Amino acid sequence: MDFEVTPRVEELRDRVRAFMAEHIYPVELEMMRALDAEVGPGTPYPEILVEIRAKAREEGLWNLFMPDERYGAGLGNWEYGVLCEEMGRSPAAAPMAFNCSAPDTGNMEILAEHGTDQQREEWLQPLLDGEIRSCFSMTEPDVSGSDPTTLQTRAELDGDEWVIDGHKWFTSGAVGASVAIVMCVTDPGAHPYARASMILVPTGNPGFDLVRPVSVMGHAGGPGHCELRYEGCRVPATSLLGERGGGFVIAQDRLGPGRIHHCMRAIGTAERAIELMCRRANERETFGGKLADKQFVQDFVARSRMEVDQARLLTLNAAWQMDTKGKRAARQAISMIKVVAANVVMDVLDRAIQVHGALGMSDDTPLAWMWRFSRMLRVADGPDEVHKVVVARRELHRWAKRAEEESSADGTGAPPTPQPAKA
């Protein structure tokens, strides 16, 4: 493993940093307010962001996440992860500025990999060009989101049309989106992991009902996390994305890179929190000295630095495994970083808020909204608890298999006798 950035990635990182310093940080809060005020049906981005996105595209800082050079920068997962960390310093605004925001990134990846030529022309190209936004519609209110084998939304083939009926929520980005990728049951009698398919649904279709943006920690603006109902929603049979019954395979193709992106952005958020914490500690005086001189603040800073550097290396390792061994071989590493990065960013943000005192609770610094934005990472793309179970099961299985091999090797059929530890 060699995580020394290549000259190309270093140059892109420097350009992303410079772009953010000039165009994003100065209007960050204004952009977020504009997202809430202006995004709606037919308006995927507010005017201020449209202008910034045009500048990013002109400068070649566009679709950097796409590994296929036909569609984007052609970077590996760990290479893009380096850029993703920079974008994570302003996690709500910067990814949108570079056309690298979820759920569009994952949707573009699976359209490129599994879409037909017609689907790529109709939906992928406008997404790549930044003309439209999309949403991903999987989670349902009546079943556990961490167990998608229980999904209830149905799609039945009626002649040359799919008819979709079901209830979804937390469909992120649905407000202002032009198309939804819907995970729905097409073969209810099949194996649990072959029951579901993905279908492309234009949001203007009859039977597509956006009920409401769900209020998340007091916020229901912008592209939203929406409750939807599909009621007799008809789309052509050609709207099937990939193979019938292939929904779970496509979902895994989508989630692997997406988790890397989330984790590296979280590390970027944590890095900015460390910067803000240190600046505050060096400037603020209390009880006759700088906050930076207080041992508990030094402990905050030291732990934050160690935890973030560990999380970064673990995440880059997972991305490297994806690049060199494939998504399946990297599953264990991806589950681990999903837990680690999501918890590290919350711990670091909490310490930074504490060092800022009451100011940290306000929106006069980015810390409070970054905390609100980041908290969902411990739930999205699989909650911590599910990933921990997965990590534990794989680890236990590995050692059970090792014991079985050792038992077979000695010819007794019995597990090896434990040897006393040497003094």
C-alpha cells in the first residue's frame, strides 16, 4: 500500500482547495439558506449554486467521483477519497458544487454500470451535465431499513408496463429531483435476495406522490428526506435498471463506493472541526490564560488528531482494497470504516462545540450544522450495529474455519489442545 498522492491527484486537490477558499467558504451559509428557499419542483439547485457549479465545470472540477474516464476523472477509489476529504470540509455545499453529491453519485455510477443505452441517454447524461438531480427510493416506514429483504413496495408487470404500489420515506433529494431509482419487489416468491429490482421512475409520473419532506432534527428544507407514495404508478417495462431480481446486486455496487465517499467526507468535516477548535483555543482567554493551555482542551485536541488520522488510514485502506481486490473482497474493511468514521466525526465535532461554548451551539460557526448533517452517518447506508454484527460474524467465521483446518491437518478430527503460555 502506498498512499502517497500522485502528481495528478495532488494538483486536483490543490485546485479543489483553492476553489473552495474562493467560491464556497465565503458564501457557505448563504448557499445553505438558498437551498432551503429556492429548491422545489423544476428547480434542482438555487441560483447561487448554479453559478458556482458553472465555474467548477469550467475549471474541470466536475464529476471527479466517476472512475470511468468516459464519464469523469477516471480516478481510483482511494485517489478520489483524497478529494472527497477536501469536499467534506463543507459537506452540505461543496459536493454539490462539484457535481459530486449523494445520492446523485451512486445513481450515476449504477446507471453507467447497469443502464441501457437509452437509460444512459435519458438520465445519465443530464445528471453528468448537471442539468437535473435524482433520488434513491428504498427505505420504507413499515419495515426495518436495515433489512431490505423485508421491503413491501411491489412492481407488477402489466403488458409492457411496470405498475408500482408502495410507501417509501427518507428518499433523500426527492424535492427538485427529475427521476427516482426505486427498489421494489418484482418476484415475491423468489429467494429473499432475488425478490427485488430497481426501476427508474420520472418524478412527474402520475402515481408518484411526494407526500412531504420528513423533518430531520428540525430541518425539512432543501432537497429533503421525503415520504413518498407510489399508487398505480406506471412506467414502461424498459425502465427496469439491470436484470430483473438484481436489485440487491446493484445496491451493493452502489453502496461500496458510496460508503467510501461518506467516510472520507466525514474525515474532512472532522479536520475542519479540529482547525476551528484549535483556532478558538489559541485565541480565547479564560481564568487567566488561553484555553489552549488547559489540559482538558489539550486532551480534546490530541485525541481528535489521533482518531482522525487512524480513521483516514483505515478508510484509505478500504478504498485501496476496492481498487486492487474488488468490492466483495473489501466488504469487511468497508463495514469497519463505516462505523469508525461516523463515530469519529461526531466525537470531534462534539469536542469542538464544547471548546466554543455557547457559540458552538449557534449557527455563527459551521459546527452546529455540521453536527446535524453528520449525525445521520451512523444510520445511513446501514446502522453501526448492523455493520458491527457483520464484522464480528466474518471474524468469528474466519477463526472457526482456521480451527477446522488445523483439526483436519493433525488427523485427529479434534481441535488443537491449547498450550500453556510460556513464562
